Amino acid sequence: MHQPTGKGRDGQYARLAVLISGSGSNLQALIDEQQRGNLPVQFAGVISNRADAFGLERAKRAGIETKVLSHRGYGKRADYDAALGTLLEALRPDLIALAGFMRILTDGLVQAWEGRMLNIHPSLLPRYPGLQTHQRALDAGDSEHGATVHFVTPELDGGPPVVQAKVPVLPDDDADRLAARVLVQEHRIYPLALLWMAEERLRLAADGAAYLDNRRLDQPVVLTAEQRAPS
Ligand code: GRF
């Protein structure tokens, strides 16, 4: 079993900033794994674009610095992203996790952090980028669905997939039941992907592909429901 080290960067744990907009259940999964000793990161801070995001409460309970940057005060997306970039720089993150962050980032901000920014998306990308993924899977009659962690690139939900987990679509599923089943898997794959980043095993290469242990990921690593998440 690969013992998490993650102490790159002159012997310090990687600094992880997390961006949220809502419940923060993915943030909570990261906090829980870090507290269990399975995710060698230090939380640099949590930024939300909504003051009412419950994820802010989760961060405060874990003693993590929180910032709210409402998008209301900014007419142009680029102005908001400039302010967000300034907040991020102040946190000095090595890694950034978008975790239920419901804003589309401008190319400038993405490019400033490309290769250090991950997102979790509730579909088996490249299927269903964008919103309403669970309903779309149901409407398409898919027999399976799931979640994907991918590098963030300027193309919305288009960055190279890193790890996926699949769930069955069941006959009596509606979007909420399916979303709940997917969310459980999100909480497995996000800590795993960030562990790989913290250990500097996962990287986004100049060829635009993701590499894990210097192996090009032409397909994401796929976790099955019963499989113990490999580290
Ligand atoms: C999750 O389905 C995530 O994939 C999507 O937002 C939902 C809520 O995430 N991006 P969280 O509970 O706020 O982490």
C-alpha cells in the first residue's frame, strides 16, 4: 500500500484551496480524509461565491479560513475573476479544487492555474458536460451514470478526465435518487485524485493529457462501486 507522503514543496504539505457554492459535501469528504490522515494536504482556505453556502459552515467547523466573494458586485465575469484571482493568490495554494462551484471561470483565471486546478462533475465525461446531468442520463435511458474528476481547462468540463466512478441507473430512479447515488461516489474519487496531486503523481502535461505515475491517461482511472479506492 503506497503510504501517502505528499510532503513535496520543501517538506510542507500541499496547500489546497477549495471553491464552493453550496452544501460542500465534497469539501466535507476532503476534510474527513485529511483528518483521517489519508490526504496529505493543508487547507489554504475555502472561497464561496454565495454567503449562504453551507460549505462555509463545514469549513469553519474544521478551522479553515473562509472567504465569500459574491458575484453580485461584478458586472463583468472578467472583473469577478480578477477579484477571485487576487483572493486565490493571497491563499498561496499549490492546488485548487472546484467542489460544487457553480460559476464558469474565464480563460485567464483557468490558464493562471492550469495543471493545479481540478473539478468534479456529476457525469461520466465526456457525456453530459454542463448542467442537469442526472436528468439527461435518465432521459437518454442510460444504464449507468457516475462522476468524473478532471483537470480544469478553458473548455467547460472539457479538461482531461482523471478518475471516474460508475453507478447503475435503476428503473425507479428519478434525478434526485440518481444524484444521491452519484454523490456517494464523488466523495470517493475526489479525495483520491487530490491525493495523487498532493503526492505529485498526477500531472497535466504540455501535450494536454493527464499523466498518473508518468503513464498517459487516455482513459480515466475507473473505480467500481465495491473496489477499495486504490491510492
Ligand atoms: C455535486 O453533485 C457536484 O458534482 C456538483 O455540485 C453538487 C453538490 O456538490 N458540482 P457539494 O455537495 O456542494 O460538494
